[in-house]
Amino acid sequence: MKNILTRVLIFSIIIAFFESCTNDELIPYYGTETNLPGKVVITGYSALNDSIQINVNGKLIEIGKEKDKKTAFTKKIETEYQFVYFGDKSKTFEITEKTTKKVLHSYNFTAKKTIDTISFFAKENIWIENISAIKPGVLSKTGNTGYKFIFPTQNLYSKSGYEGNLDGILRKINGQTIGKVENINKDQFSSFIEFQYSSPPTILMELVKHGTTESYVPGKKVIVILTMSVNKSKLIVLDEKPDANGAFASVDGNLNLVDYFVFK
């Protein structure tokens, strides 16, 4: 009798687990040793003109409460996707644009790590991966302002031919040099720079080849306009902008990831 009650209890727990899983082609889990429960925590923000979709092994994820479930998303995305790993079969997550079907990024997960994460920021020509691992710089004292930079669209329009790291020389409006931030590139955030906030809050950052005072765009001084915020540490995404003819015009520095995510 005791064995029967134990089996009933185990079966009830397994049924409850399957009911909690979302949008997956679940098969009986009871009695198997190679099938394992998996979970992927998804945290992202899409600033794309098109909405995005997430599919797992070709099947669209639905997010939201029962009456409000949807498969296309804009802006902030926070969800946990639960499923089962069937033996050694992997799970492929694809993030795509809904209209164009363009694959923005894909991930492959296996039962070797049953709990994993996807975190990203997406905008036209911009994809920043592993947002949850990024840390803003820590200000050393009250009254300072601080920055880190990443430049995913470097050379998108300028076609400069220079693929190395960049430095940013920071100056006040009156031309006074504040400092230099080093190693700005496409793939990861630069070194951290902080300085005392002062008014007016506008500062100018000149982008040059690392270790030099030479512009990364031949024959053109590239200046990024930034706005200081007292007691704030920013994560700025630099973005090349074109003119009306599609030629390089400038670099924008208004996108701050701290405005979109809470960083611990």
C-alpha cells in the first residue's frame, strides 16, 4: 500500500511539472532517466521597427497570460520558458523579425546546462548580447558622472577600413580636455571613465584610432555630442548615421542602455 501511495505522489508531481511547461512538445517524463526538465530565462528589449518573434525548434513561443498570449513582441521582454530535454537532443532558439523573417540571433542549448539565459538589446543594425552580464562603472564619489561605450555600427557607413579599437577624447564646450576613454569597439564595452559633473552639461567626444590623435575616418574629424548627468553612470551605444544619400554623416551617442534595463 505504501509503494502505491508513493507512486501516486510521484505521478502527481510529474503532472504538475508538465502543466507548468509552456509551448513545448512534451512527452511522458515519468519512468525515463535521459529526459530532463529545462528552463531558459529570457530578458530583452527590442527597439526595432518590426516586432520580433522567438521560436524553439521551429515552434513560436507564446508569452502572456492565458487571455493575452501573443507571439510577436516589441520593447521589453521578460519571460521564463520551460520545456523538456529529450535525451541528447538540443533546443535551438531563434530570434527573428516578424515581417522580414530575418534571423537576428540564434542559440543552441543542451541538457548539459538545464537552466540558462538569453539577454539582449536589439535595434536596427544593432544587437548587443549578454546584457545580464554587463555592469555599469561604479562612481567613486558623489557629484561625478561616468561612461562606458560600445560601437556595434563602427564602419557601417564610414567604410573607413580601420578595424582596430578607438579612443574617445572628451572635452568641454570651451575646449578643455576632460580625459580619454580607451578601447571602444564593436564587441564589448570600453574602459570606464568618470569625472566631476559641471555645467553646461554638454561634452564633446572625438573618436580617434587607439593610441593616436588620428580620426578613424580619413579626412573627417568625428565628434560625438554627449550630455552629462550628475551621479549617473551610463552605458552608451555609439551608432553611425547616414546622410540622405546613404553616406556617412555622424556618430550618435544618445542611446543609453541604463534607460532600458536594471543592472545589478
